[in-house]
Amino acid sequence: MNNFIKNEMIKHRNLITIGLMSLSLFCKAQTTVDTVRSSPVTIPGNGLNEHDFLYAGEGGPETMFIVKGGSVVWTYTHPAKGEISDAVMLSNGNILFAHQFGITLIDQQKNVLWNYDVPDGNEVHTAVPIGTDHVLFVQNGKIAKVIVINIKTNQVEKEFEVPVGNPGKVHPQFRHARLTNNGTLMLAHMDLNKIVEYNSDGKAI
């Protein structure tokens, strides 16, 4: 899988992977204080005009926003239950997101281009595009797995099991996974309090 991933990443090097983002503005300037909160007198940079970004609200409801030029220009609320734990915008503007009980790819006209529903008793909280035809995701469960699926054929092309802290509690097992430039996988084991790098055979390196 290493060479496959490397080739796909080179082939689609314009792929924009924008994960979930929360805007944090740190300011050393003097602040005014009221009885409710502290707020900066001046904000460094250009505020929301500084960067365009995709923001995904985790739950209640599951809503995503695109902010450009400091203004919200696009919103989408997913109708299914669950929580958005990971969202990525591709270079073509399509958005891939994991929402606890499935993974969905939509375009900016809000058409569903591809969808994967996890089996009962499992959850998915992270999904990573590989080029435009493949998606890598981690499926929480009694037997947790890293899976690579071809979204054109819906065929699983690679999978391996990964250890968990408690097979009976699937929700807190995993949240984020990201591919490196070397084709390895960095995986955050939330219920084991560690990050592990795996090769394409599922061996911790």
C-alpha cells in the first residue's frame, strides 16, 4: 500500500486536506474585563479575513460551514444522527466527512456522491481521502480495523486490525488518522492514550 499511497498523493498533490479546525486567536494586547468574559481590545492579523476555512460542528445538529473572506458562504446540515468527528475538503471542492455511524462524500451543491454506513455496533470518526477514488478510515468496534475502500467500486482493497483499550466500548477508541508523505499511517489511539505509526501491513513502526 505504501507505493500506492505515494503515487496517489503525488498524482493528486493539489488535494487539500483540511481537517476539523477550531479558530484560536491568541493576543498579548491589553484586554478589557467585564463580569461575563474577557475579550481582546485588538485582534492581531485580519481576524476571520486572515484565512478561509472549513469548520464542522461535532453534533446537535451536524452542521458544516465554509468561511471565506470572513463570512460564512456555505452551510450543510447532515440529516443522520451522530457527530461529525472529521471533515476534509478536496481540491475539487467536494467534502468527505466521518459522522460516527457512516462516511459521506458530498459536493458543494449538497449532492451525496458516496456513502458508507458502518455495521451495527461499530463507529467511524476519521476518514482520509487518497486521491479522488479511495478513502482510508478507521472503524471502531470489538475488532477495530483500518480500511481502504475504492469509492468507485465499493470494494475494500486493504484492511488490518488495530488494538484497542476496551473492545466493549467502541466510542472512545479512535478519533483521528492521517497518512504521512512516506505512505505510513499515524493513528491516535484515544482509549490507549498514545499515537502509533503503522506501515501498510499494520505493523507498528
